[in-house]
Amino acid sequence: MLIIPAIDLREGKCVRLTEGRPDRETVYSNDPVAMARLWEAEGARWLHVVDLDGAFAGRPKNLDIVKKIIAAVKVPVQVGGGIRDIGTIAELLESGARRVILGTVAIINPDLVAEACAKYGEAIIVGIDVREGKVAIEGWGVTAEKNALELAAEMKNRGVRRIIFTDVSRDGTLKGPNLSAIREIAGVTGMKIIAAGGISTVDDLQPLFKLEPYGVEAVIIGKALYAGTITLKEALGISEQEEKRVVSC
């Protein structure tokens, strides 16, 4: 299972929000590019970059920094935050992003998601962020009427093959992932799932690894890495051990 460090951008800095709330922000670095290089040097095989300002504004606000991060590392980068038109998707992919994450637009303009999938295939992934069972959009400030399973089914029909599932109430809290919800969306949809939200220690990883047969292929870790409750080396080591165990079986 892939372990993917998160780099969340706000006003040009690397930050973490608790439950997605701007008033509960912690700044961890004034140099996101250096942070990206650090995670790569420590063994990350992917990076997850989110333009939080873009998510709140509905259009990218940190594109220059995102592009600098992509250029600074050799590992693939997936990018999200305020991406709501084909032009921005094309610009990011042409700049070297391996995947583009669509969130709010999956609710407000699903036809664009279908268009993007038809054009770019698995370079397009959809982020489904959930609060109390309902999908949260527009930087998690608005709750839509659809639940996660309904949106996932619609996105699958539109050509999406991979989603990032985040329980907003767990994100940045270090309370552990919502395992039952992750297993449900993986099992019901049959899609590839990247899990996010709540990872606190290495003890949270083993239950996630057990969901790999259901399609959970990766986990995004944010605050735990920055707060030091888990190190990337530890997480990667456990992932490698699990991979060897599965192969030996």
C-alpha cells in the first residue's frame, strides 16, 4: 500500500487544518518546496498537494508553488484544490502533475468530470470528502445533499476509476481513520480507494492494510507526519513488511 505525504498550501505556506477549518490552522513550514524535497528524500513514492486557498476560492491560488513542487521532485505528484475547468486540468498535467483531483466540480458540474476522464483517463481522480454521511464541498464549507456512495456511483458511471475518501470530522484530528466507511465505499463501488483523514500512529495503518483486498490502495498522511506522532520511515517500513507478508503467503 502506498504511503502518501500531504502538503497543504495556504498563503504560500505548508499548513494543516483541523477538520478543514481555516480558524484551526497550524503552519509547519514557510517553504513547501523544501518540504516536498524532504518527503522525497525520506522515501515517499508519491506526494499529495492541495491548494487550500484554491479550494476556498473556487479557483487555484497557489499554482506557481504547485508547479515549483512538481519541478523540484522526481516522484509523481497529485494535485487538488479549486480545479473546476478543463483548462486548469490541462495546465497542471502539462506542468508535470501525474494526477489531478476534482472535488466540488463533481457535484456542481459532473459533465466536466466525464469530459476530463474521457480525455485524460486515470490522470483524473475525484476527492469525496464526507461530513456526517454527506459530501462536503467548496473547501468543506458547504454540505451537499448527496452521500458518498451516491456520488461515487455517479462518478464511476462518468468514467472515474479512483477516488480519495476523506472523513472531514477525522481530518487533522489524529483520532484514527473511519475504517467502516472506507471499507463500505471500497466494497460497494469496486473502485480504487485512497484513504485520508485521522491517521495518528503506526497502529492506525495495520487495519487499513487489511482493506487492501477491497481496493484500498493508498493512504494519505498529513498532520501525524508534521506533528511527529508517526515518521514516514516508520510508515514505509510497516508497509514494506506487510507487502512481504502478503507475498510470502
